[in-house]
Amino acid sequence: MTTHLDVAPAMSSYGEGTVAFEDLTARARIREAALKHFAEEGYERATIRGIAHTAGVSPGLLRHHYGSKDALRKACDDHVFDMLHRLNAQLLEDPGAAADTQRASKRFGRYVARALSDGSPTAGGVFDEMVTMTERWLARADETRADPPAIDRRIRAALVTAMKVGIPLLHDHVSRALGTDMFEPEGERLVALALLDIYSHKLLDEEAASAAEVGYAAGTKRDMVRVEEQ
């Protein structure tokens, strides 16, 4: 897949509003370029020279603004953290803005997924914050549930977040199933609509879920007995 890392994005949607890339400050252009390189290449493979080239600045100016690649990654983490907060708040306030927030958050999802797969020491905090944001959605959904949840909300939020973050990690396989690149507009649309359909319809009815819970509880009890007997 061609990544076109040497081509700067035409527009920015990372908190500067809809601003032409060339109209951003040099510091903002460097951060945008770093987000792209870290997401598509990974932190270790991304280079100061490559990021500077995409940002249209010299490596010296990049170091002047951020000092080091580690400091630049920290700045990217902080920016992603802040923007995910804003986008989540916007979506909670206005679900009709889903398409806009999906487009704005696309590179953030790729960035977080790549950082997690690369074992970045800074990715854990961003993931934890995503779990916290997911908890707010579950809290809203729990208000209309007929039965109280059997599992702690934090645990459920962690699993929902992991499933969402896992989609970009499986990019090649998901794209093959879609029949188109999931990061291209048509693939993006299919993923978004599929997730909306999944989230808005039950996969199991209450009877099937109860039967599964009983079966799982019985199996767990048998496993515990075997452990005690050993």
C-alpha cells in the first residue's frame, strides 16, 4: 500500500479548525507530520529527517521546537489525548456529528493502535483515557437497561475500547473483508456504518445470553474443583 508519507495532508482537522496545512505554524506542521509518520511507520522507523521533510521544515527547526524525537512523541501523545477528549464531548453532545468526528479522529485511531502494537511506553495512558471516555457512553446506555449490568463498567469499557482500537491493527485483514482499503473514504464509510449497526442491535437475545452465562459459570466451577483437587 502506498502511504505517500512525503506528501503533506492538504487540510488539518487536529484542533486547528479546517486550516490549510501550509497555513499552520511550523510547530503545528511538525506535530501533524509526526502523527502521520508515527502512525504509518511506527516510532522506531520514523526519522527526524523524514518528519521534517513532510512538515516542510529543516531537521534543525524541528529540534528547535521539540528538542528530540522522544519529546516530539510526548507532544503527539498530549495532543491526541486532548483532541480525543474534545471529540468525545462533541459526539456525546451531538450524535449527529458522528461523521465529522469520525473523520477528525481517524489518524488518532491509527496513531494509538500503532503505538500499542509497537509497545510504546506512553500509549498506556492514552488507552486508559479512551477507556474512561467509553465509560461515559456506557453510563448513558446503562440508564435505560432493564437489568443491572453483571460486570463492572470499567471492564466493559476496556473491552469495547480494545475492540475498537484493534480494528486498525488488523487493517490488512479488515480491508480484505471490506473489499477496499479501510482507511480510504469508502472503507471508512463501511466500517462506520457496520459499527453503528452492531452497536444498535443485540447480537444475543436475553434467553441465549442467560444460557451462556449459566454454562460459563458451570464450566468455571468445574475448573476450580479440578485445581483444588490437584
